[in-house]
Amino acid sequence: MRRVEKPWGHELIWAHTERYVGKILHIKTGHSLSLQYHLQKDETIFLQSGKMLFEHYGDGEQPQRTELRPGDAFHITPGLRHRMTAIEDCDVLEASTPELDDVVRLEDRYGREGT
């Protein structure tokens, strides 16, 4: 298991193979991941605890905002713009394909840029 500190909390990578990755994202109240999309990475998130505002939209579409509660899941396909914002401390289970560096950041409140 590997813990990676992030400005919004941390992630625990508990599985990483050539075919899949399993993570737990801990997002602190009021913090957000960057507005981003992936070129190849395909992932599904499952909110284990807390409350989250999940922003998502396709290229050229209007942003949609969905409040996720424990037990809610969302499939994030390549190209889907998305951002997670914790309304309460959140623990998010993520299962994805293994392209961990496939992140195109569109906005980031912590000054991180690019891919």
C-alpha cells in the first residue's frame, strides 16, 4: 500500500497492476480535486463516506452538478470533464485502468498545471 499526500487530502493506492488500480481518496471538507479529464483512463468512483459535489460534463456540454452521498457511484469515461468537491470529509473508492499520469488539468485551486 502506498500513501500519496495531496493538497486536498491524500490517496491510498492499495492495488496497482498492469490492468487495474484501486485507490481510496480522502478529501477534506471544502477541498476540491482539479477540474480534469483523462485521455485513456477509465474509472468508477464509489462514495464510501461523507458528502460530495460532483461536477461533470462532456466536451461542449453545460456542466452538471450532482450531490453524491454514501453508496452512490459514478462511471467516469475518458474525455469526461469532472471535479470532486467535499461538502463533508469524504472517502472515495476508485477502481480504474492503470494510467495514473493521464490527467489533463483545466483548473486547479492549488496551482498545479497541465498534465
